[in-house]
Amino acid sequence: MRTAMLYGPRDIRFEERETPRITQPTDAVVRLSVTSICGSDLWPYRGIQAVTGPTPMGHEYCGIVEEVGRAVTKIKPGQFVIGSFFASDNTCPNCQNGYQSSCQHRELVGGAQASVLRVPLAEGTLVATQDVPQQDLIPSFQAVSDVMGTGWFAADAANVKQGTTVVVVGDGAVGLLAVLSARQMGAERIIAMSRHESRQRLAREFGATDIVAERGQAGEARVMELTRGIGADSVPECVGTQESMTQAIQCARRGGYVSYVGVPHAVDLKGEELFFAHVHLHGGPAPVRRFLPKLIDLVWSGKINPGKVFDLALPLEQVAEGYRAMDERRAIKALLRP
Amino acid sequence: MRTAMLYGPRDIRFEERETPRITQPTDAVVRLSVTSICGSDLWPYRGIQAVTGPTPMGHEYCGIVEEVGRAVTKIKPGQFVIGSFFASDNTCPNCQNGYQSSCQHRELVGGAQASVLRVPLAEGTLVATQDVPQQDLIPSFQAVSDVMGTGWFAADAANVKQGTTVVVVGDGAVGLLAVLSARQMGAERIIAMSRHESRQRLAREFGATDIVAERGQAGEARVMELTRGIGADSVPECVGTQESMTQAIQCARRGGYVSYVGVPHAVDLKGEELFFAHVHLHGGPAPVRRFLPKLIDLVWSGKINPGKVFDLALPLEQVAEGYRAMDERRAIKALLRP
């Protein structure tokens, strides 16, 4: 079996690696229907986050269960399943509180840019669909595994509700799906901050009512204008830089909600600024597992089509081109077919 | 009339100053029944926060209305009223959202360590009691004006609810009243972090179920032990230093709530630590006005007695001794009688 391996900055190789098999009684082995590249894969790809050696890449996955360990009883071979980037037992107190990505026994899933994947803690991690879905739904289920779950968490953690005004900071796949999520949650006004025409178009299709192309202080000023000087109720921040975080806090109304779902890189919050901004803050690694059943239903019933964020589809062996296209922002997100 | 004036570090003088009168149609002039020293007054007193010149001190107040401006119709001379440190119109969008301390027209109230005070935006700021209260209730109404309102906000912003586990960081008057607030809100377990015997006693009287005397990592370890390795649902942080904030975040469970109500001094939050802590954060200058009607009811009906935080009462002319006693932690909080 071949897997995408990162050797160093911009050095992705698709090379032979042992096909995963059951190593723990709680494992499952899944034959992936599709796989994909995450925005967060670009941090190590760009060398901003170091890798210590050849690293198997990929953590977004869905597919057909091939085999399960002897402790796995509810997930069965032949089922179509969706998991997420942190395997979780779904029974510990953190899981019970809805924070499965902080499971006391969590394990990072890696090596999903391949045709077969071992998933630890399979029973807590995987959710099966009612049937094996048609091909046309597969990209949306693949999105649910990470970006859709993360966009949903971004909107949820920013307290989006019926009638609220939302500003989404970031027009990557997660930001675009935070727009879609806010629409599903009944937001009245959804302002997407985006400078890229193709992303603006998708944002509108997903439910954005306004687009703000300006950034930084000019962007904040424009949001204030659109919200009559008050600021937004909810601001999902879907980037993870100091600039985007500052912008998000400045765009929120007093008492408003700012969420953050991208791993922060060199972000520093000054206590005093936060204090007088009077906002609520919440975020962290998205507990995608919490939302899987709901999101699977929404996809299955055709209510959402998050797979539209994949504007590039390639055979898996061209994974390196997928990274290049996303790095150069030629593609929002690349789907890979094993 | 004489007022407490701060000239520089540890230089409080009680000196003649013009008696305040109505200057705006929206003003009221209040004859103060009592006044007091706030923990936040100690920052400039200690020179940690600079003063640019002789500054009239004090922002906690209750008393009898003497006179109102011509635009004030609902607040009337002779009424006993309670206000808070930010005057607010109580009608702007921020006020309507419950963040009166971020009122678009807010004014900081100052000079309340005196016998008479001018209160701007009186109609939005002041709340009158049903009758002029008995003397024994006055210290509790005085507490409601700031520390009780701030302790309540600390518990509210930390999402304290029926059955939750709470850790209160800080054993000053605000921390102690956050304990009392958490008890009122139905918390099941309230862990107060305190090293001072007299404060531990008051914490227990207000409803603390456990006391943790350790600080820093030892304190966090003790809280983890008491919460079976999970952390607390709610952590009101009532100090405002880097150490206390870090401790609060470390004591919260994943998905838990940390609030902060003391003006932060050189507090810096690292994005990545916050991200993986998975907590909710909320705080800022307490919107005491939001809680005044409820807290006045609780005091009037005898359900809470927050005036107990005043463990020192002095004639107003001894205000400098009040500052010294609080600075040296000989007193939790000083009540001053004009």
C-alpha cells in the first residue's frame, strides 16, 4: 500500500508502507472510499510546524470497515463509517461532556492519505451510516469527518442561534462551512470576510448575506458599518493567526461570542484588551465526534452538501499536486481518490 | 465637603473639595449612607497603576437622592438608591444586551469616598429600593453596588448552575462573594482557594464546601484530586494576575467555564495553551446594573448578607487607615461612615 509521507518542507512523497492491520482489540481497519488534504496539513508542509522524520499524512477519512478487533462489537465489517482526527473512547468524562477531542484516552489518527487506515478506539470514534451511501454523497461525508465538523463547532462555540448576526473570519474550507453551519442554525445575517472571488461565490451559495473583502482595521470598520456600530453577536474565527484573532475580537459586539478552531500559531492575547472587549471566547480542537450523528443525518437527507468545498479531485497518487494547489491557493480543498 | 484624594503611591488625603451638584439634566446628587474601599483602589494606591494628579477616589455607593436633573423622572429625591462604577443609559444596544458596563455612553463614577456624590445618567444607573432600608441592611446594599455585583457576574460568566462543581480563585471580597453567588445559583460543590484563616471561615459561611490552601501547581494538583482528575465545571477568577489566570484555566475541566472580573495586570494568554485547554472564557468589567434588581431583592428578603465582607468599619475621615489595613491584608474590606 502506498501512503503520502511528508519528509520536510514541500517534500511530499507517495510511497510504499506496510498496510495497516488490527494491533489492539479496540481497533478497526477501514478501506477508504476517498481521502483529502486538510488546511492544517499545510502548516508542516510549509515548514511552519516541524516534522521530526518521514511522517504519514492525513486525518480525514470515511470508508468501508474491513476488519475489527475483538473488543469492537457495534461497528461491523461492511459498514460505511466516518471518523475524525482524534480517536476517542466516547465514555470518559470529557467525552460525556461533549469534548471527545479532549478524550482522556485520545489518540491522533494519522496516515489517512492512503487506501487503508487503522482507527484506534473504533467503537467510540466511528459512526456508521444507515446504509452504504451512493457515490455522490461520499465527498460530503468526507467533509463531515473534519472541515464540516470543525465549521459546525466554530458556529456552535460562537453561540450562533436563530436570528443572530454572524461574521465569519477566514474563507478556507472551514470558514466556508462555518457559513453553511450558521445558515443551518438560523442566523439572520452572515457576513463572510473573503477576498477571493471563487470563495465569495461559494460563501454566498452556502448562505452568506454579505461579503467583506477588506482586512484588518478596514475590515473591522466595514463590519461596524454593517452592524450599525454594534458588532456581531457571533464571530467564528477560522484561521488561527494573531491578525485573524484580533480581527475576530474587534468585530464582536460587547457580550458577543468569538470562537477559534484553527490551531493557533504564535497567537498571544492581551488580558486587558480581552477584558474591555467584553467577549465570550471558546474553541479548541473541534469535538467532531459530538456532531457526527447530526451532520450525517443532514448529509443523508440532502439538507447540506458540504462536499462542494472540494474544488479539486485527483487520484491519490497525485497527492503532491493536491498539496501544491492548496498551498498556492489554486484550490480550496483537494479530494483524493485511492 | 471632604473627599479621599490619591496624590501618589500610598498618599491618600482626606481634603476639602467642592460639594457636587447637578451639572447635566441627566444627573442625580446622592447623599451617601456609607462608602467603601474597593480592591481595585489598591492598584493605584500601590503605584501599580499611575495617577496623573490628585484623584478623587471611590466608586462604590448607596444613599438618599437629594436632587435630580430635569431629565430624570423615575428616580426621585428621598429615595434610597444603589448604583455602580460605570454610569450607563441602560437603553443603548450594549445595555439592552446586558453589558451596561460597556454602555455606548458610559461614564466612570469617581469620588464616592465622600459624603455626597454626583451620579451621571442617573435614570439608567440608579436602582431604588422599595423603601428606605433599616440601618442593618445598608452594608449589604453597599456591597451590592460593586463587589457583590462583581462576584455574581463572576459566577454567572463562569456558567455556574444547579449541581455544578466550582473552583473560586481569589479570596478577596469579590472571590468570597463569588462563593456566595455560586451557592445561590445551586452549585453542588464549591472549592475556595484561600490561605488566610479568616477568609477561609467566611468562605465556608458563604457556602464553600472545600478549601484549598495550596497555590500554583500544588493548588492545581489538589483541585484535580478533589475533582477525580477532571477539573471543575466553573472557575471564577477573581484576582487578575497571570498566576491566578493560569491557575484558573488549569483547574477547569475540558469544556468548562473560566470567568475573569478583575482588571488584568500584565496578563498574557498564549493561544496554543488556551486552544488545548478547551475552556470557555468570559469576563470584563462586571455589568453590575444588570444584576441590581435581583441582588437588591435577595438582600431585602434576607436571603443573602454580602455586607459580611466588611470586617472593618471606620469613620470616613480615617479613610487612609482603611487603605492601609486592606493593603496589609489586615482587613478584607473597609466600610467608611460619612
